[in-house]
Amino acid sequence: MILLDTCALIWSVNRDRLSREAVRLIERAGSRGALYLSPVSAWEIGVLVSRGRLSLQVPAEAYIAQAFGQPGVRVAALTPEVAVRASTLPGELHEDPADRLLISTAIVMGLRLITRDRRILDYGAAGYLPVVRC
């Protein structure tokens, strides 16, 4: 079971820039109904589009509907436990709330997080959560 970081979600939908291992894991998880996306990623994509940092061929809402509507995709619940855990993550980690919520979601739900974010990969390498570089 895996959770995609926002960058991995964008690259997966756009069929761009993913490692072979990430593609294999995404395809396998999708075929088993074990590919999770977070509402946090929907928010991040909306913010990126509204600030002109991400250009899409369709409105953000349609892009999100397409991404979250793919076969095998499940929505990772943004629960109170996830929110509180994000505020109390152990170890050295930056304060980006979106990243903290994604990390917390992965920990609480027992998911591997696919990302290219160096800080998250380092956090995973320190033993706080399983990560895969995309």
C-alpha cells in the first residue's frame, strides 16, 4: 500500500519523470486498490495552479477529479489523528504543513510514501517512515 506525495501524483498523472521502481509500485498498488491519494495533494495542486506555478490543460477541479478517479485509487482520510500526529512528528523535519500531513498520513495508515522531496527521503532514511524515491 502506497501514498503518493503531490509531486509523484502530478508526475504520475502526466506520465512524466518517475523511476521504474515507482512506476512498478504505483501500477501494482493501483491494480490491488491500494494506491492512496491525500486531500492535501488536491489542496496543494489548487494552490500551485492559483499561484501560476503549475499549468494544467484542464481546470484544477477536473484534474483532481481525474487523478482521484483512476481505477484502484483510494482517498486517504485526513483524520484528527493524522492532523495531531503531523504537529508532533519526531526527529528533524521542516515545518511545511502539507509535507507533515502527508508524512503523518503515511505513518498512521501504514503506507509507503513515494516522493522525490529530499527532506522527506532523508526523514525516511532516518527510520521514521518507509519511502520510495520517484
